[in-house]
Amino acid sequence: MPFTEEQAAAQVQDRLISIASTVHDYETQRLKTEQQVETIQKAHDKINQEGRITPYNQQKLMSLYMAGINDAAAEEETLRNMLTKIREIREICNERRLQVRSVGNRESFHRGAMMLMLQTSAQTLPLYVGKPNTKPPPLCGAIPPDPNYIAKHGDMVAAFVKKTESPTQEDNWMLAEVVLYNVLTKKYEVDDIDEEQQKCRFVLSRSRIVPLPLMRANPETDPDALFPPGTLVMALYPTTTCFYKAIVNQPPLSCLDDYEVVFEDNSCANGYSIPYNVAQRYVIEIKDLRKS
């Protein structure tokens, strides 16, 4: 929904106040959970000292464990509520940014600031935190989108621009932002994220668009949602806004890590560049259209 600048600021402020209050509630819940764990440990120590478990002790342990599970569930719910508020703040800020752009006030960044913005965008991409026995959704890490998925206005994508369309006179997979999708022509309008280029907007078919991940995958809980070593991918080359073929040397080892990749490079003796770190947001499935 449309926001004025004042309305957007007020909604963000409301959520920040809610998060601050919830942090205090969470600390209370965390201490309660820790105390419950200590009580369970003491009960186990007593049973070990006695060398046997009576029906009474068995029932007591069951009650303690159930209370501990309930406390942990309440703690988890509080954390998820805070994550929801943070996501809402991101959505409000992004919606306001898109509104400003829609009336012709396009942001202008020098290259250094733009690279920092892209890095920050990757670092703050939401981390998928699933519940037990649930699988990561499409566009989490390396998981591809559903076949009928349509990227929304403001989403970041990799867009294939032919040399006849590009100001660089080269075929390129460039980082772009979705302006709209025309359901009649089944084509996207996208803006080149690099404002230094002369032409910023392109009309492209769906086959020439690859949506970027909407969430980061956690290697510790969802390693299958990451590209394994040796996978041929497209990755954003450092200090540029273009994607090139690369091979994964090592996937992230923690939720804060990047991929380590080597890019195809004919100027190197072995045909590949030195290793580079590239964020999850900018490592995507290979889609070669140069021969099409």
C-alpha cells in the first residue's frame, strides 16, 4: 500500500518500539528456560546418585521435560515475532523506495556507494530459519524458483542483455531490478542497477531472467540448499554488476560466510581466476543463452 514519508517513518518506529519491548520479554523467557534446564540437570544428578529411577522420579522428569519444551517453544515464538517485525520494516522501506522511484526520483550513487549498497543488501538478506522437519522454500539459497514464479516489482534479478541491446556491445548477464511483468506479452521490464550505463531499461522475455535468492540458507541446518563444491554457477564478479560463469570452490560454512568461487578466465594459465568470495545472494544457477 502507498505510504507518505511520514506514514512510513511512523510504521517503522512502531515496529522498532515493539522489537525493543520484545527483547526485554525474550530475556525473561531465556532466563526461565535456563533455570528449567538446570532443574532437569539436577534431577538427573540425583537419579545418578541413587543409582535407580523410581516411578515418581520418572514422572517428575517427564513433567520437567515437558515444561522445558514449552519454555523453549515460547522462546522460539518470541524470536520469530521479532524476525517478522524486522521483515516488515524491510518491506516498508523498500515499498517507500519504489514509490519515490515511480514518480521519477531515481536514486543516484557513485560506484563505491553502489558496491557498498549491494554488499549490505546481501549481508542483510533474511536468513531462513525453518521449524523441525521442514524444507527450505524456493529461492532460499540455491533452491530454484517454482516454474511459474513471476518476480515482483522491485525484486533483484540477473537479466541477459544481448550485445545489440547493450551499451557495452557485449552479451551480458547484468544485475537488474524488476519494473513490471506484462502478462500479455510475458515479458519483463527491468532497470540496469548500474546507473553509469547509458541505457537503463530493457524489455526481456522470462527465459532471459533469473530471480535472485530471497533468503539465505543456513549451512548448519540446510546444507542441501547450497551449491556443492564443483558446481558450475553464475556469480557476480567483484566490483562489477555483471554475472559470469564460475565454479564453486567451497560453499558457506556458516550463515555469515560467502561462497568461494573461481571465475572462468582465459588470461590465466589454468583457465580460471584466483578464488573470490561472493555472497549467497549473487550466486545463482547457470543459464547459458549465448547460443540461443
